[in-house]
Amino acid sequence: MHRRTRFAATALASASLLFAAACEGGGKAASAGAPAKAPADAPAKAPATLTADQAKSVLLTAADLSAGWKFEKDTVIDSGDAASYEFGPAKPTTCKAIVDLVNTGRLLSDYKINRQAVFTDASGGSHILQDVSGYESAADAEQAVTALAATVKACGSFKSTFEGKTALAKAEVFEIPALGEQSTGLRVQIKNDVHAVDQDIAVIRVGAAISTVHNNWGDGQRGEKDFDRAIHKVETSLKATKPTS
């Protein structure tokens, strides 16, 4: 069984956004806005253009990052249990795709194949999270990335909930290199008077496959060099899965 890493945010200190790993009932924890353990290699819906082996081949490894990062075995962003999501529905609902992305790691719910990976830095307070999903067609995947980019630009500030309390959310364009056949970046901050989450997210598409990489940072450095290294590695791996004919 995979478990969903539950991210426990630290109390909000001054104006900074802080996170700390915490253990819950013996399970691993990380910082807000990401993982928990889910069903092991749950059977894929119908292998579309991406197979399970191909999806796994796109996942990052600790060797792709700098020293100090640890791969969290059997840990995923989304366990498939909506009750475990950290963040509640977006208000207005037109911003839903942003909250869904933070909660699940994916852009669309009708994926055909899916794999995820979670890494924790040496401090235990920052995380790099990755989702690889295959969709029915390249057109579906392209539309999802285009719609997300438009949503980020249109939403700006909106509301959600965190641990049952109203939270102010903010989404803005985060510049990343042009990657794959289509890519977009966003920075998401969600906070209430007690907790906060801050993520930089890169979305990369090649054909009908999309991978998202989340830089879920804690107290200290944002880990930008590792994030940049990770997204370029993901681009290379995604391209390797696309049929040549």
C-alpha cells in the first residue's frame, strides 16, 4: 500500500511561510499542500498513450537531485481519498483547478495511467513532489494545460479552507523555461491565521502525457537549483516516452 504524505504546516511566524514535517499515527508526514499514502500500484484505467512502465521511467530519483534529498518510498501526493485533501473547495469555483492541482498533483481527474514520487530535503521541511499522468489524447492534455494557465491568470486571489478554517489563496504565473511541447508555471500560496503553504509548480506536457513538479518549500532556501534540475530531467524523460512514428 502507498500512503499519502500528510503535510503539517508550522504556525505562521511573522510574515514568512513556514512548514515542518510531522508524524501522524506512525505515518510519514511532510509539509502542507501535498502527499499521503495511497493504494500501491493501483491498476491503471486503460493504458492510453502512456504505459505504467513509461510513467515510472519519467519519475525522478534522488540521484537526479543534489545531496541530501531522500526519496519517500511508497509515498504519493494523492491517495485517492478526497477526505484526506488538505485544502477545501475554491471560492469562486472557477479557481477549482488550482486547488485540485495542489491536492492531487494532477490537472485532470480522467487520467488513464498515473505515478507519483515524493522527496524530502535534509531538513525534513521542504519537498519536491512529482506526478506523471497519461490521458486519452494529446488534445485532452493540451486543453488541460491551456485551461490551467488561463485559470491562474484569471484567479489571482481567491478563498479555500485549510484544516477547516477559511484560508486566503493566491495564484500567480511563475516563469519557467519552455519545456516539452507545452509548459506553464505557477506559484500558489494558501494561508490562514495559523498555517500556510507555498509551492512553485511546473507543468510539462509531451503528447498525451503531463508531469507536474512541485517545489514545496519550507523554512530556508527554496531549492531553486534542484527544482530547475528536476524539471529539465523530467522534460528529457517525457520526450523519451513519446512514439517516434
